[in-house]
Amino acid sequence: MTSINCNSTLCDDINDILKKGWESITKKYAKESNSKQSEHELKLLTGIRIYYVDKLFQCAKKNINNSNNSDYFAFGSTNITSDYDLTIIGKKAPEIMLYIFNKFLENINQTTTFSFDTNLYCMGFYSSHGLNKNLSTYIVREKPDSTLVSFQPKTKDDKEICFKYAQLKLLEAGLLENNEVNTLKEKLTIKLNNYKLKNINNKNNHTKDLIKRYYTYYNVSKKLFKFLYKNSNNKSNNKSNNEVNLNNFMEYMCQGLYYSIEAYYTPCTVNVVVLEMQAGKDIGLDTFNYLISAIENLGDFNIHLQHSGYKLNNSNKSTNSKKVILKLSKYLYRFYYSLAKLDNNNKNLNSKVNQIKNKIMSKRSSGQELTDNDLKLIHGFNNSITLKDSIDKFNTYALNKINFYKNKM
């Protein structure tokens, strides 16, 4: 147990907590489940981050012109160990996002990601105020008068773009070899590495990487928003001198999401996971969105598995396996949810989704351990010897399902 400094002030304590960072405190809380000190630090930090991020948002609106219709949303879990990610909406969302990021860095000398586990977004969903009228066929919303809207691909080219960006997740997870996708990855990496950092010699490498990503994200989103919120007629929107237009705006949307922090790479998966699953909004999505969501969540499951630190050659029946599945269960749940939406008539698949939610996801939030029967809900975990064997079988099943549903479209 960490010793308590009885001579420190409240301001001293808060500064010490901010210096520790969110990840450090949550790891200690998970390791010492009976640590009241870590629990209280998290609860204090949870309140502080809600207050301080909102304050910076209000200051941004005060300092940035034409931002009156701006707002932000924080969908997701309210558990004290969960992140607090914000999506800012309105035509000045990119400027507000960068203002908050820079002001926090200036005031605290840390990023919102490090101190608060807060990532800032200006893409994913949007305000309908002042939107380009030529985008009406791409828009999805809960009700005709809803001011919160998103976009889904409609043309064959747009769907190919989303499919290619979703495949980036499989490439990064080691589940795909594809020259075209690999070329896209190289192109995006070069653009990120070419961003020139200024006056940050005193920052560590992680902070430098985050600054690069935020500014590259900002630059892409600025170009996109210039088109999204452009009040013009049909003819001028497709002029060749406009960098972003109806023919390529989906590419910019995916590219911006790629550069954002710990995010999905396509609006399709944002639609499914954030708006439908987390926010509970029925926005009438085309089935293609669920195919892309299945691909991205399969990729994320494997990417996070590789960084989990668990030994994959341990017995499938070990506590190790159960911890892995429990920790990464949200990606598995989202994957199966997306599959079920692709095949609404499959009663077995729909039943499995409900069982994963009730028997695995519920234990993730309550801190309970999984049973052997819980593990069997995931394909590949029934008669496998090691965790690696189980993962391989699951990935084979998942990739086959994805190919099956893609070929049906």
C-alpha cells in the first residue's frame, strides 16, 4: 500500500494523481482489488476530468468564432475504470478539438490521454446544422428531425474504400496479406511521419506521437469539414478545384478516423458500435455497416491480444485464458453482434449474442471470473488444448464468416 502524505494539500494530491496518469492508477486498482486509495483516486479523477474537459470546451467556444452550435457527446461505459472519450460536433469541431488538446497540454504538461484516458474526436458523427445538402442520401439519423447525424457509404466506390480501411485492422493484426492494403498503410504512415513537430523537445516520445496524430487528424478533418459544411449548389460542389467532393469525401472520412487515437477506421463501425450499441440509437443502417464492423472488431480483438502480455501457449482451461477473453470480451461481443445483424434469421447466432452479453460481458463489469462453460460460447474454445490453438480456430471461423457474408452482398 502506498504511504499517505499527511502534510500535502488537496492541490498537491491532485497534482500527484495527474502525474501518475490514468493507466498507472487503473493497473494498481486492478492489482489491488481491495485498495480504497486507488478507488478514491479514480473517483476523484473521474469527476475532475468531466469538469475540466467541459471547462476547456466552453473556453474553446468562447475563443473560436462561429462555434455556437457546437456540442460534445461521451457515449460508452460509466465504470470508474473506463475511458472518457469525447466526440465534438459542429462545423468548428476540428478547431475545438485541437484547442482542448493544446490547452490541456499547455496547462498540465501532459496529454488528456495520459492524465484522463480521454481521447478527443471531431469525426464519427456530426451536427446537422449547416450540412451540405448534397449529402442527404448518405446521412443516417434516428429521427427525421434529429440534429445528430452520421454517414454511411452508398456507392460501390465508397464501400470499397471502407472495406479497404477495415482491412487495415486485419493487416495490423497479422490476419491479412494484401499488397493494396499494405500500400495504403505505407502511404498513411508516410503522411503521419512527415508532419514536422515544433517546440516539443521537452516531451517524451509517446507525447510526441500523440501530437503528430492530433495535428494530422486535424489537417484531414479541416479539409473534410470545408466540404461537409459548404453552402453551395450541386454544380460547384463537384468542381475539380475542390480537394474534397462527393466522389472522395468517404476517403477523407476514413483517413481522418485512421489518424485519430484508438479509434475505428470507418464510419460504418462507428455507426454500429458507438451510435447503435452504445448510444442505443436506431438509425436504420444498411447491412454493409455490420460487415465492416465485424472486420474491424476481429482486427481489434487480435491487436489487443498481441499487446495483452498473456502467454498464448498456456492451457486453454487456465485462468490465463479466461482473463484474456474477459478483458477483450467487448470486441468479441461486437463481432458476434455484427454477425447476427448480417443474418437476422439465424436463431443460434442471435442466442449466442445474448449469452455472451449476459454471461461474459456482465462479468466483465462486475469483476467475476469466467467458467469453462462461458469460454465455450466463443468458437474454438470447446476442445482446444492451448489458448493459441483456440485463438487460431476462432480466427479461422471469423474470417470464413466474413468472406461468406461479403460474397452474399
